[in-house]
Amino acid sequence: MSSYFDYFCKNIEHEEVRESEQITGTCYSMCPEDEVKLRESSKLVHVLEVLGDERKLVKSYCRSAADSHMAVPHLLRPYNILKQTVHYLLLEVTRRVDVPQSVVYDFVNDRLRAVRQDMTIQRLPPDECVQLMEPMVRFYVYYGYVLSELPLKDYDPVLNKKILLECTKLCLNNCDNITERSDRDVIDRLTNFLSNMDVTSPKIELACDRVLMESLYILCNLDNVHPLYRHFNLAKDLIREPTLQLAYEIAIANFQGNFVKVCRLMDKLCPLTYCAVYCYLPMLQRHGLQVLSHAYHNKRLTVPSGVVTRWLKFPDQRQAENTCKDYGLTVEEGNVRFDKSEFQVEANLHKLKTQDLKTKFNMNILDIFTYTTKK
């Protein structure tokens, strides 16, 4: 089955369709009434949809079948309801602490997938797609960091990375389409947005930040050169943004093999860009130790393990020494002897303990979904 991104790209050229061909959802609740009745009678209400004596169901993802028709208006939610659903999932459901974080992730991931399905079937305009997709990118980056220590049965990092890449590409593709629109079209859409704006909505709102999205696309794909090709074609005012400049500098340092510089620059990252790079940190540390094994190769001389800890951003000296031992290096009395012949390239990649983002950045989960890189 093709991804939402592939489907969207195949249909984006046919944006100027006749009004009669446009599908507009008429479901004005987060879950269609038919699904509510079915799931309640079948006892398929998720624990995160129960709030005391109240039930707040959210439409679940349903895989399309050959004999099913997905474009049914009363089963599709219009843009305003989709935005309300994303707002509820990310700013309320993610704060639940009565279930494990992996359960929260699985639930929200499934409901966001249903949002993307409704969005794609209705062929929403690019500006609306960006409003829906950008918070999703934040979600997958954040939980990719928070759940990284869990076993595979509870969290699949490969699948999360695949979904993250798909959402990021779809978001940026729509950003490009917004840029290409005429000034008249932008003004019309802005007027329509202001006329439909709900002044009674909560003060806490999901944020959209183009610079952050471009930066995350680079940092979530440090092993891929294609995000850099995209970077070269961005508008000059975007490229000059400090957050994006930092992401580009980190990517270049990584391709140059300057892993010490990458680790040093991590201290300047914002919370989500830090989460993105941190997932690559074990691999960067292994490559860094291998480079050091050649650069400081000596049978007698050693390097203080405290220096190695600082160079490669290990949490503490003990973990740096244990990691060196895992890769076959000799550690004696707080010093590391680098020997290129002893370094075990085939050793399993080590794991790091994540640091609480609230402690490191003084931010809670609401801040993660609402902050911007603009000062």
C-alpha cells in the first residue's frame, strides 16, 4: 500500500478539480456516530477514551479494502474538526499518566493516522494540511526520544522513523505548495481563516514553525544527503535562520566525520532538534571512538576518560569507560588506551539513557507542542 505522501503527490497536480468532485466531510464530532455505536456495543472503547463516567471517543484508523468505499461524507471529519482532534490528542491525551507512555503513543499514533486518512481523502488545501501535519512531526520526534529505551515489543523505533519521515515530507511538500501560490490566493485564504476563527478557543494552541520543520528534516536524516540538497534550494531568509544554520552545520560536520564537533554543537539545540540528534548519538559515539582509535593509536600512551566523556557527550565518565570496553578498548585507572587493532567494529551498538527534557530544558509536554524557534 502506498504511503499518504505518495498518494498526495500523485493527486496534488489535480488540485483544480471541479466542485462536484470535491469531498467534504460532514462529521462534526471527533468520532462518527456509526463508529461510536459499533465500538460501544463491541466493547472496543480504549482506556484513553474513558474519562471517569464520560466517554470521549476518537475515530480510529481503518485500513481501506478493495470492496469498501472510504469517501463517505458522514464518516469524514472536515478541517476544523480534524484540527480540534489533533489539538485534543496532543495537548490533552499525551498528559495522561494513568497508563504507560507506550500505550499513550500507540493510541495517539492510531488516531493521528485516521486524521491523515481523512485529510488525504478530502484533498485538503496545503495550508490546512500543514496546520495538521506539523504537530504530528513534533509528536513522532518527541516520542522517538522518550521511548527509545523501551524493548521492541513495546516500541518499534524503525516504524516510528518511517512514519516520521513520511509526515515530514508531506508537511514540507505542502509548505512548498503554499509558497508557490499567488498573493491573491493567500489573501483569500487568510480572510477565510480569520472569518472562521473561534475566539473562544483555548489560549494554548499548537504551533507551526517552518524553520523547525526544515531543521528536523535535516537532523532526523543525518545519514542521508537528500535533506541537504533541499536546503540548498530554500529561500535565503530561511537559510539565514540560526536554528536552520545550526542544523546544517551539524549535518556537514557529521558527513566530514567530525563527530566531536557534532557532540559539541548539540548543546545549542532546541528541545525537539536535540531529541532528533540524540537518537543518532550512540552511532556517532561509536564512529567517534573508532576515529580516535586511529588518531591516538599508541601501545603506551593513553587519553583521560574524562576527556573522552566530554568530547563525545557521554552522560558520565563511568558510562564512557564501559562503552570503550564494549568496543574492545583498554581502560586503566581512568584512562583509555586507543588501539586501532583492538577496536571491535562488529560489536553491538550501545544504548544511552535519555535525560528528562523537563530537567534539561525546563519544558513540559505542552511546551514541546507549542514552542517556536522565533525569539
